[in-house]
Amino acid sequence: MSRAVVTGVGCVSALGVGFKTTMEALYQGEVQPVSHTHLVNSLKNPPAVFRVVDQIMYQQGGDLTRTSHLALTAVREAVKFSFGEKIDVDPRRIGVCMGTTVGSTFNEEEFYGRYLKEENPGVEAIERYLANDIARVVASHLGARGPVTTVANACASGTDAIGMAKMWLDAGICDVVVAGGADELARFPFLGFHSLKNSSAERCRPFDLNRQGLNLGEGAGVVVMERESAARQRSAQVLGVIKGYASAADAHHMTAPHPEGRGLRQALRSALEIADLDAKDIGFVNAHGTGTKENDRIEGQVLSDLVIPGTPVVSTKGMTGHTLGAAGGLEAVLSIGTLLEGRSPVNVGFESADPDCVLVPAVQQTTIERNVAVSTSLAFGGANSVLVITGAEGG
């Protein structure tokens, strides 16, 4: 069976636009969230967010929503990285799998408000929403005629999209799949997380004793994946290998993780087994690490139990915010970049260890000794998804 290799990456977030810019900013660790945003609200102390700077990315407007713009920004870079201007493959063998949580659902708040007031608004807003299914938008842009799927599995969506892409390649359904996630900042999740008392007015502090909650973010992370035999045949540069993927449900609570991290334990063990690797092989972990009390406590305990002590563990959300459905795609790209760089970034925001978490994340840049990265995603609904990614040399 031909392996699923990554030959292109693209990303956009508060760290910047483009893979090179993003990785440079990741290691500098200086990106700050903002307190005042376009998200109109009446909160006295609004949560901080990590927002993409519009003027360096795109001009808003037209029929495409912000989420679609974010997705296409990352897709264009990933395709150019891998193929140049166009994927030179039979369109019937090109698949698209994209994850999102918010998507463009709440772009048209005016419509929903008028509908609730029984004002009988026109359906143009709904048509625009339906037309901005991001997998369909990406497939149309690429001219792809293979399988096209949008995954909406809360904060695991981007990870699940890449996992599904791997399965398509493993099954021989596709030769190339463009996969990842994209999400925009929107008022509904912004106010929703605030109402759950899960968001922070200051920079989030993953795994820190004094963490106060998450910062929402926005962005997109996309990979171009191919069957290795096809990539080698065209002499493509292989950036990494999606070696393992697994997902497991807690079946415990709609928003809280299982007290013992049951689903995450199962997903991590299964992903390593599929990858034919062991915990001792892991060189770096890009943890979900939202900065919320329960997520970090339980994830920290699981990773401390299953990952060899001394392995650098980092949550990159301290510099991107929690980008919801985009998180898994963006963090997969960052994990690949970290393996290529050969050193882990710092867990920004961490100052004091929390004995309930057990885990102490990387507080200084650390050389990665083993060419294997794990990226975890813990989602509402008890969804837990894990990617095991190996570098090009260690694949």
C-alpha cells in the first residue's frame, strides 16, 4: 500500500500569511491577541482574540465568505508548493476534504434576526451560505472531480479531514487530496464561549496553573497529500508522511472531556498502532492545549501517561488562538514545519506548573531527537482525533 505523503502546505492565521512567514513568527513567539475586534458586543471586558490582518491577505466582499477566503488563501499556497499553478492529475483522481466548525453559518445574522421577527426576509443569505460550503468552493477552484467532503466535527474537524484524506489515498480512491480546515471569527462562538466562562480577556496560557480560558482565533491550514508512488514518480519534494490517524469518542458529556481522558487515550494508542510506532518514537507533540481548566488538566494527564518524559510538548494556540475547525489543519502544518526545522517552539504563556495537569510543556526551544510528531484534537461532543506525522527522512 502506497503511503500518504505531504508534498504541499499552506496556512494563514494571526501568525501571518504563508508557511515561511508563519514558521518564523512561531519561533519568535511575539504575536499578541487583540482585545477590541470587529465582533460587536456589549461586554465590559471582552475576551481577547487572534485575528488575521485583512489588508495583508484579501479584500473582503463579494459572494465568498471570510471562511472561504481563508481556505482558498491556504489552498493556493499548498498547491503552488506542490505542483505549481495547477494540479496536473486526472481531475477524477483529485479529492477535497475540508473541516470547519463555524464555516459561514453566521455570516448573515441580519437574515436570522429578521426571520425570528417574522419579517419574511429573502433567501439570498441562505443561498450564499450554501454556496460557501468550503470543500465545494475549493473543489470548484481546483476543478477537482473526485470525492468532495466537508467535515464538521467541532474542534476535531481539520484533523478528521486530513485523516479521511489519508483513508482515501490508502484505499486507492484518489491520487491527490487537498485537505485541512478553515474557520473565521464570528459573534456566535465568541459570545458562546464567553457564556460558558471558557474564554480569557488576556493571552491564553495552555497548561499553566493560572490559566483563565481560551482565545478564539481564525485561519486555515491545508496540506496536499499524494500516494507516495505518484509523488516519487514526478520527483516531488516530500515534506512529511501522514503515518497514522485515529478518532475515538468519550461518550461522556457534550462539552467536557472524560475525566480519565478515555477517548484521547484510545485515539493516541490507535494512531500509533496504525503508524506502526511506539510512544518512544515520538519526538514532538503539538497538543490541543486550549488554556481551559478541564481540557488542559485531562490532556496533560493523558500525555504524561503515554508520552516518554522529556519529549517536548507544546500548544501553539498561545500564538494562533483556538481556530476551531481550522485548528487540526493548521496544527498539522505547524507540526510538519517543526519537524523540518528540527526544533520545537516554546509553549507561550506558560509560567507555573499545575500539579493537576502533571504535564510541563516546553519552555524553551528544544532540539527534536526523533522525527515523529503527534498532533491532538479534543472536541465538543467528546470527539478525540490524533495524527501521527513523520518527517520526510523518518517516514
